Amino acid sequence: MEENLKQQPTDKIRIALYGPESTGKTTLAKQLAEHFQSVWIPEFARDYLQEKWNRSKEICQPEDLLPIAIGQMQLENKALSESGKYLFADTNLMCTKVFSEIYYSFCDSTLDKAARKHKYDLFFLTDIDVPFEKDDLRDKPDEREMLIRKFEEALIENKKPYILLSGNKEERLQKAIAILEDLEKSKALGFDSYDFVQIYNQGIKIDTVANYLRVFNTGIPKAVLERPASLTDGIMPLSEEEAVYYANLFESKKDRLKIQKFVPASGAASRMFKFLNEFVNEYKLGNETINAYINRKRCGAMPVFLIGIEKFPFHKTVLEYTQVKYPEYKQWDKDTRFFYFVKSLLSSNHFDFASKPKAVLPFHQYGDYIATPIEEHLNESGSYAFSSGISGLHFTISEEHQDSFDKIINDVKPKVEANTNVQIHVDYSYQHKTTDTLAVDLQNNPFRLDDGSLFFRPGGHGALIENLNQLFADVIFIKNIDNVIQNHIHIISLYKKALAGILLEFQDRIFTFLKVLSTENIQKETIDEIVEFVKSKLQIVINADFQKYTRENKVSHLQEILNRPIRVCGMVKNEGEPGGGPFWVRDAKGNVSLQIVESSQVDMQNPAQAKILSSATHFNPVDLICGTKDYRGEKFDLKEFIDNESGFIVEKNKNGKPIKAYELPGLWNGAMAKWITIFVEVPLITFNPVKTVNDLLKPAHQPQ
């Protein structure tokens, strides 16, 4: 009997159409066979049971199931000799097994074993969103939700690779064709069916995965630096008087605009407390002093933390907790007390600061009141990022931390709104899992977790271009979550408004020129004026052969240059902070443009490139004002302006094993590489990041 249920080997790609009755399996099997010029296998049970009904008006009984299964396998094995690369099975033994369990609460052991053993490259689980068509054999039209659940549970339990197909007949066909074409590409890359389903469920296109693998094997071209941008060459100076002028310009126009602030806020605070984590794990309590540890580890950050410990906004709360947790605390020597203070600060059973987002940590102390970065960004929104008394504040967050954000916002927003007389609309988005990237081992083979599955990891802050692309505002302020200030918010507001005013002034001229360029009888003098603006004000290099172009080609070229998103980026004087800076960069086509470049993008083995990098006069504080609509008021698709060749390959560790990971072009680097870019010098007081916990001791984060 088992021999009659054996599935014969084949090189064909086996596809099972699988699901409850009257869900479109037969229709889809026929359509796919016709499209791919391959064979489809009809459902043996239909003819078998219809003949039985016609003969004796009897329905299916348990003793019918093995003959049905044998008949189905005979049809499938016979079809292997027919032409075509695919074999489409309109049902299979797994369907028969589930049917038996639903109707008779058991399944013959021989049938059960064969159904579990049979392999298909992919199961299409046909959804119940098509009308139920009654006939002599079909029943249970009111139990379709239960049936589809049982069918899916069987696939999961037996670890079968499957994809749910929903929609009308045409939608299902087009979706199935696209899936099978991608399945072939996946197999060509060396992935099996389980890998393919994982990639599909991740929402990542197989061509994208192929590109990741290509990048790992070929590498990413390094940025070619021409020279640093400077105040006389690429960076616009801004005096205090000019800042006031542009701030007033923004104020005069803002109430006709929709304003939004965009804050990447999903990052954990692990780096903030890195040296303290190392201390908790490596300090030899009872066998060495704190000073001995500092000398042994050469930990220069620890003395700073020790000296300033009482100035941290969390000091009082953590100290009180530690004293209650350890009643003997006051009898301990100072080194032991300090060790347990830090342990309370970091332990997952206590405050767990290193695992939380920076956004929810205590940053600033106002008397007995402690403020988080979330609250400070609310304060800033009410100070400059609003129009007609309304502000939009958008945080990108990790889904698991939304409750923490909600609690803080619900607690403090009413107070901030009352103080600023601005209504603040807060919303969130998550980093899309479709932007996660495939990790590989050091031989560039896909890295696998212990269960054999592929490992995808977040694609870095460049993935947030997808989130930014969902906003529909006229002016968007972008600022990092940790760059907030306790004092002098009026100065911060002045320069934020000034940058926005500069954006609006440039945008106004660009939009005017684009409208003129769209007319038919544009004059040569006007074209010359636009060219001069592009060269002298936007500092964009015009093609050397431009004057040889026809009038139509000149207009087209200028439209291409001007009809792009625009960003105004504040730049501060370089004081040695780690991070990116403003440079003139030459691309693969020889075009030179202003870009924000990270040190990891530069070939440090090239002395000339390393020298240019080290001679940068300014630093990128992530202080951007963006215009993402065109001159007709329509939103740009920001994904069209990414330099996809400017990502990063980084080395990481997963489960104790070294891996390589691809990070997408950075949000303000390659993700905005094809935008119109204006660099403006702003004062250092606007840049107050908290990269380590000790940064909270700086004057900008201390009461005054």
C-alpha cells in the first residue's frame, strides 16, 4: 500500500494548490499550467466521488480516502513524463489528510505518513475570499473560516513552505505568476523553498536580495572626495543678523504651510553606557579598587563619571533604589557602593538603562523634575516647528517600545501644549521590515541562525527614507533624538527658523524658475539667468557642453537639475566629533556635488583621500530642513533620489559568530545624495548630542 502512495522523484518544480473546497484551486491550476506551458493534475477525488454519488447517491466515507489518495498519486506520477518545467497539483495528499481529520476525526496512518513525507517546492494556500459554489459534493459553506484555519495549521505543523493567495481570479493569477518567477530566481541563487518563503514574508524582493549578495562579493565603491566644503566653497555663512532675517521670513510664511518634525528615535542606549557595562562585567569586586580597574582597563571615561556622579539627573532615584535594595549599602566601602549603584543602573531587573531607547531616559533636571528627550522634542516643536498653532511631531520607534513613548507623551504633552499654546500632534512609524538586509558569513554565504533560517537585520538609519517618504508636509525638520538642550532653547529656535527661512527662499526661486521652464517661449536671457542661479547659488556644476545643447535640451537639463527635493543642512565647526562632514564628491560619471560623507565611506588606505577627510573644517550635526514637494505641490517619491551604490558593509557579531551586514545608504548620506543640497554654518550651541552618559555632564545638559 505504501508503494502506491510513493512520490516519484523529478526535476520539475512541484506546486501544490491547497485549501478548502471551492477556493479556486482548479481554476488557478489550469491558468498557471497554461501560462507556464506545463502540466496540471486534476483532483482525482472529484471524479471518484461524483461517480459514486451518481451511482448510489452516497457521499464520501472513510474507506474511500485511501483509494482517492492512490488515484491522486498515480495521476501525479504519470504527469512527470509530460513537458514543462512545472507540475501544478490541484490538491494533494495533505488536502486528503486534513479532510479526513476534519470530517472523521482521524486519518489512516499510511495516508498520514505519506502526506507528511511528500515534498512540494511551494504550497499555494487558496483563501476563502471567493464565493462558495455549491454542488452535489460540497458542504460546510458556513464553516469556511474554521476550514481555512485547519488547513493552514496542518502546513505549519508539518513545516511545509506555503504562501497564502487572496483576491479575485485575475489578482491571484498575477500574484502567483510573480511569486513563481521569483521562486526560480531564488533557486538560481542557491536558496531553498523555506528560504524563499522567509524572504517573501519579509516583504523583500528577491532581486533586492540578489543585489545584497552582489554587493558582498564585489564591495561598495568608496566615495571620491574632491575637497572639503568650507565657508568660501560650499558652506553658506550665516551671521546673527542674517539668522534673524531668515527666521522672520519663515515666521511670515509658515501659517500657510504644513510643518512637521521628524525624529529618528528607535536607537537603544547601549553605546551610551558601554564603558559602564564593561565595568559591571569585568570589575573584580573585592579583589581590586576602582582606581586599579581604571588603570588596568585604561578607562578614561570612568573618572569623569565618578567625579560628576551626583550631577546626573538619575542619580537620586538610582541611589535611593540601591539603598533600599541593599540594606547593608551604607556599611560598604565606596568602591562596593559604586559597583552596586552601576549594577542597579544597568541590570535588567532594575533600571535597565542600556537596553532602553535613549528617548525615554532621564536627560535633564529642573529642580525636582526630570525631563526625557521626548519631552524636550515636544518643547522644541512648540517653539519653532508649528503653523497656525498646530505642530506635527513624528518619531520613528521600535514597536516594542511604543508603550513607553505613549506613557511619557500622555503625561507631559498637556503641560507642553499649555506652556507653548501649540497643539502638538504626535505620531509614530516603525522601521519597515522590508528594509532589513541579509547578513552573510565571512565567506559571503548567507548567515543562518541555529534553526537554519536566514538572518535579516535592520538596514541602518538609511531605511528611514521609507518613513520620511510617508510624510506629507511642506517643511520637515529632522533632528536626532539625543540632540536636545536644557538651556537656551530660544537660540535653538532662532537657527531652526533661519534654516527653514533659507529653504523657503531657495524654494521660492526654484519653483518660479520651474514654472518658467514649463512655458513654451522661454527666452535665452532667462535661461542664462537660471544657469547663473544654479551655478552661483545652488553651487551645482553645469555640464561643460551645456551651451552646445539645443534650447529644448537646455530646458530639459535645467528641469532635471531643479525639480528635486531640497534640503538645507546646518553645519558646525569641526571639533573632532566622530561622524560625517560636508564634502565636494565626484561620482562615477565625473559629476561633482555637495554631499555629507561618513569616514567609513572613504578609502583610508589612500593618503590623498585620508588627507582631504582630515582637513574638513565642518561637521554634520544632523540638523536638516527638508522640502519634499515639487513646484506643483505634489510630493516627490524620495526613493527615486537615492544613490543605491553608497551603502555600508559592516562587521558584526551574532551568537558569538562573526558576520558581515549591509547597511543601506545613510538617511542624510546616500539616501539624499540626489537632492538639492544647501550647507549653512550654524553655531556650536545648536549641537549637543549625548553619545555617552558623560555628555550629560556638559553645560548644555546641566541646570543653570
